[in-house]
Amino acid sequence: MTTESTRAGLIAASSPDLATHTALHGHNPRSSPGTLSRLLADAGLHGKGGAAFSTARKLDSVTGRRVVVIANGSEGEPLSDKDAVLLERAPHLVLDGLQLVAHECGSGETYLYAGSQQLHFVRNALQERRTAGPTEPLVTLVASPKTFISGETSAVVGTIEGRAPIPRDRSVHSTVAGLNGRPTVVHNVETLAHIALIARYGPEWFRTRGLGGASGTTLITLSGDVTVSGVVEVPMGIPLDQLVTQYSRTDTPLIRAVLVGGFHGGWIDAQDLPTSTMTTTALATVGASPGAGVIHVLGHARCGLKTSADIVEYLADQSARQCGPCINGMPDWHARYPRLPIAQGRPKPRSRSDIWQIWSRGVEHANTRTGQ
């Protein structure tokens, strides 16, 4: 896997050890309660777990006492590796962000929820921090199952509570009543790493790292029919054609379409890449979103409907199956795909726009019926 970053970036450190981290970023700053939320609002930081909710607004929504803070690095999205790379390359940056949020919320109880392989790096980082001597809230490590839905907020909370790792109905937000009924803040690990950098370098620094008025950077996982794949850090607002050609070193004439945002994202036709930028607003106009930072390239040699059928098959298998739409919606849509001639290896002439419209309608229909 290839990684790229800039100085003071999320994965800039060449080693995950504390000495390298401190030499690059310095010590974690402390501020009075309320200061961090204002910094994040000024920076325009949004969550990197997929929903892109305002980080400052999430912190401001916390009500009640004995707040719990959870770092979510479960990364159930099959095409995403960004959280795994971040926890392996820069676990101290994530732990700094977790510590800052805990301090902001007055929390003495924190958790880090991620795959068992990534917890190995976090465990080593925690041992280094204990040896160094700073006083921090206790961080409890919890291994996440390797399922698509295990990273949803209520599934994260449920797993830590000892229940099945599946989403559950919620009448109130987790910041009001989450883990064992206590106010609970759940942040993606990349979001926490950004928080640690913003606290050090300031909102203006973060804003100027984006392009075209967008704020900051984001981690992207490149895959598919590309020359170079892996995790890269790119400026928000970067045009998609530039992102693909510069970081995956793949010429645009070789590209048929790009899946942006992962399995619940959207296909973007190659002809629309130059006018599409990596922002939530711009991508919404072409039926996509940044999601969990997935860029999956489809070349001319692969069938878009067959690739889409494989994705739907995976989602149908991963459904929570807790209600009628969950049991029948996605599996029903999956059953329809084999009846499409092109998905059975008997392609009929179709325009590229027709193919992407079929896929987009299918995902919208299936997601609505399953509630995912």
C-alpha cells in the first residue's frame, strides 16, 4: 500500500512511536472547556465517518453528566483502509484527539473501538504514554467485528455494552443517552486526528489546507483499476479528475466511472470528473457524497452492472435483518440483478449514463427499503 501526506498531516509520521510523534507535532495542548468547540466551528470540521456532521455541533449537543467518549475505527466499509492506516501510522494523534474531546466534555471514561489488528498499535501507543507519565483518562480498547454495520453509532455502543453489533432504533441521540444511558460522544478516528491538529495549528491553518473555499484535508482510499492504490491525504475541494490522475497515476481516458463514498456512495461518469470536486455540496449534485473517503475506479474492461451486482450482493448479506424492509428490501433487489442481461455476461449496448442511472435508482430503492 502506498501512502502520501504532507508535513504536519494526518499520516506524516514515518513511525508510530511517541518520540517521533512529539518531535513532529509537539505536546498535546490543553484549553478551558468550550474553547475546543469554538476552534472546531471556526475550522469548519465535519465528521469523517461517513455522515459528515458538524463536529462542533456534535460536541455542543452533549447534555448531562458522566459523559463517555468513543473513538470509532471499526471501518466496516470494504473499500476503505484509511482508519486502519491512521491507527497504524499515527495512533498518538488519534489518542490526542480522544483526550482533547474527553477534556472538553469533562469525561473520565473513553473507549477506542477498532479491528483487533489495529488495536495492537494502539495498545503499544498507550503503553508508551503510560511510561512517559502524563495523566490521561483511562482508554478501554474494544475489538470490533468485521461487518459492514458494526461501525454504526448504535451498533458501536451496543457492542461495548456487550450486545450484538447491530444498529438499533433510537428515540434520542447518543449525546443525550448512549452507553448505558449516559451521554456518549462517538467520533471517527480520523475526525479525532484532525481535532488534535486543529488544536495545535489553529482553524485558519486547517481552512487554508483545502481548495476552492473548502476546509482541510481528508484521507482517501484509492482502489480499482488504477496504477497506484492505497491511502492518501488530499485537500478537500480537489477536482476528482485531478485526485485520480495525481494520486493513482491513472490516465482519465482509461476510466469509465468512479465510485465515490463506498458501497453506499454513487457512481460518477468519467466525463463528469473534471466538474466534480471533493466536497459534500458538489458531490450531491451528481448523486454522491464523500462518505468514508472511498474512490474506486472502474476501467473500460469491467462491467459496471456486474460490479454493482456484486456490491448489492454484499449489502444484502450484511443487512441487519431486524425488520420487514431489512429482511426483504436489499435481498429482493439483489435477486433482481441476475435478471439483467449485462450482469449475466450477455451485455447489450447501453450508454454509460443509462448504466449509472440504473445503479443509482437501485441503491436508492434498496437503501430506502432496508433503512440503512
